[in-house]
Amino acid sequence: SYSGLVAGPNELLYFGGGHTSYPGNDVERFDGAAWPWQQSYPPELPPEGSSVYNGWGTEDLTPLGRPYTEHTYQDGAYDPPTGQYLWSLTSGTWRYNSQNHAWTRLVGPYPATPRGDVVAGPGVNLLTEYDPDLGGHLSIVTAGPPAGVWLFRGGVWSLLSPDVPLNARQTWRTIYSSYVPERHAHLILDWPGNFVWLDARTLTWTPAV
């Protein structure tokens, strides 16, 4: 369903679906101490025939004010300052508390959040990761008008650079990353299998060899 796990202190979270796989918007949590997977809350399903089933995202919210499921790629990340999680979704930028299962929308959809419907636009955001050097969440938008490197800090997204020198500058190319403290850089897995370093402090891209 084009959705990835998000790691936090002693736990893993999974949120996402679509592509005629899973339409529920519940968050699954793996407790590293107790080991079982837990369903955070009963899922809210979109109306029958909704495009949400495709996983392309929607700006609509559920009756309880939560986001509907969608392809989340690596659009979720742990937020060390708050001990919660941040997701960049079509319906906006959200904070999720894994202890009380509460979703809080921090800012609304595009243009406030640099992401949109994968098919209709305006952009495809495939990567969100916390950057301790910048004190905020880095996001790489690979296609559409908001393509570029973005930073979410202080409740606002700001464009750091419109340049994304990756092969994944196409709608359906996924990328993944891990921050490496020793290098103060993000190691990005580009399509179709190339590794690239990104130092967000200087916006320097370097092939990893």
C-alpha cells in the first residue's frame, strides 16, 4: 500500500493504505517492550466508491476530525522535542500522540502543507524526516509545483531550495532516508537504487560511494 513504518522510542507505528488494499485510518503500534501489535482505535472508513480507496489522498476529514488513510511512503517521522509523531498528508500536517491516540492538525492542506493529491496535484511529498541540526522536519517533494526541499519548524513550512537533484523527480518514484548523526547528513536511497548524502545545513548533495 506504498506506506512505511515510523520508528520511535521502543515502538513502531504504521499508518497508511489504499491501492485496493486497506481503507482504514487506524494506527497500528508495535510495543518493543511487550511485543504485541496494537490497534490504536477502530478505523473510520471512507464512503463507498470514494477515491480514498485508491490511496491518493483527500483533503476531507473523517467525522471524528482525523485524516483518512492514504499512501504515506516515508511521510511520517518521530518528533523528538514533543515525543510525538509528525505526518505530512494531503489533508495537512498532523501531529499524532501514540499514548492517547490523538490526531492534531497543525496546518491545513496545500499550499500550507507542500503536498497534494498524487494524481491531481499539486505535488508529491515522499519523504519527511527530523533534522536535529535544523531543529525541524525536512521534507523532500519530488514532483509538482512545490517540488523542492522544505523545512517544518515553528508550525510553518518554508522552502529551503527548489532544487532536488535526484532521479526520483518523477511522480511514482519513491525515496527513503535515514539521518546519520556522525555525518550530520541524510543518507537518501534514490531511484533506482542510488545512495545520496544531503547535508541540509548547506543544502549540499553528494553521491555516496
